[in-house]
Amino acid sequence: MSNTAHLIAGRCTTVFEGTREQTQHGDVLVLVKPDQTVLVHDADGYQPVAWLTRPEMTTVTPDRIEARDGSQKLEVVVHETYAHAQYPTSDAGIPVGDCPACGGRLTRSSGAISCPDCESRYRLPTGATVLDENCDCGLPRMRVERGVSFVVCLDRECESLDERVKQAFDRKWDCPECGSALRVLRRGGLILGCEAYPDCETGFSFPAGIANEDCDCGLPRFETATGEHCLDRECREHETVSAQ
Ligand SMILES: [Zn+2]
Ligand SMILES: [Zn+2]
Ligand SMILES: [Zn+2]
Ligand SMILES: [Zn+2]
């Protein structure tokens, strides 16, 4: 997907057909985003006077913009063009520090830290908090709760969260089905999986939280952003005890 947006300023007639029919005429700003979203702004307020969000198809020509999505259609006829240009756009995120690779400003958005000036991109683990403190490599560090609180570099190649979690929790708990040790493994996400695999297929995704006292079933309980629960989310041991 190209990350170029079109910006057109001009005297236009806008015709929307779909859930409602509407025609507008005036001096407007038309924005066509890389995801094909079309926004038509007039002189007033923050809201577009006409729009179509992520339509199936948008075509842009010097005197016409047309977007279609199912039975909806937005057509903007440009009678007189004041400006028509294309500009690069990116995700806009919260600034979190400087990019050691190029000196650009790292930003956080949609579960990752990325640099708009180079290709650097670091996926954030669930629940990660980016800290003000920097690693020796120049990247910010993050705090991630996986049983306990770990502080590691954003770059997994630099400081591996998985290794730290393994050091702390590999073989710490036993499989409730067969009694073998639970290993810290990466299967897509981080999991605690039975060592006897494939004879025993018991496995639990590693919760994004702090391990508290053990559950009555023998597994640890985790304090997470969504509440406290047993490593085995199906486990009902604790609830029968605490229900009053
Ligand atoms: Zn960069
Ligand atoms: Zn580092
Ligand atoms: Zn097992
Ligand atoms: Zn339990």
C-alpha cells in the first residue's frame, strides 16, 4: 500500500449516493488517504461535509474523485483547482525517543514502535510500558510483566524477553495433567507448555501479569490488566473458594 495522500483544494460539487442522497457545492479541501478514505472538508468545524471511509475503490483524476463501496458512492467534481498535491503520510504515534539508526523520532502506535524516517520497527509485547530509560544500544527500554516485571530493550535481538522469562520460570511449575515440568516456549506467543509433549498436550499462554500465590490446583495465579486468574483460565478451583 502506498503511503501517499492526495490533497485537493478547489471549487467542487460533491454528490453522495447511498444511505442518504446529498449534493454540496463550494470551495473545499478533499483528502484522499492511502487506505482510499475520502474526506471533503469545507470552511467549518472538524467534521467532513462528505466522506467515505475505506471504500473498496477510489479513483483520483485531476478533475474528479470517485469512491465506491457497495451501494455507496461519493463523487467529487473539481470545477476549478486551487491546489492538487501528493504528500507522504504515516501512522502518527506518541513520541517515545530517538531512533539510534537514523536520529529520527520514534513513535508508538498500533502495538509497535516505529521510526518514520527509516525502516526500524519494534513490535511491543502485550501490556508493555515504554520507559524513559535507554539501553546501551540507544533504544528505549520497556517494562513487561510476565510472571514478574522485566525491563528489557525494545529490540529483542539486543535483550531477549524470552530468555529472561525462561531464566525465571522454565520448569518452575508442574503440569496439572501429568506432573512433568512446564517449559517456557514460544509458539507464536509465549507459552508454558508441558515437557512431555507430544504425549501430553497441556499448554497455557503466558499471562501478561504478575504471578501471585498459587491456586488450589497448584498452578500460579496472575494479576493482569483484566483481573486475577489462574494460569489455567478454565480452572474453577479458586472461584469456588472465594465465592461467598
Ligand atoms: Zn530511524
Ligand atoms: Zn538495546
Ligand atoms: Zn503434562
Ligand atoms: Zn487453578
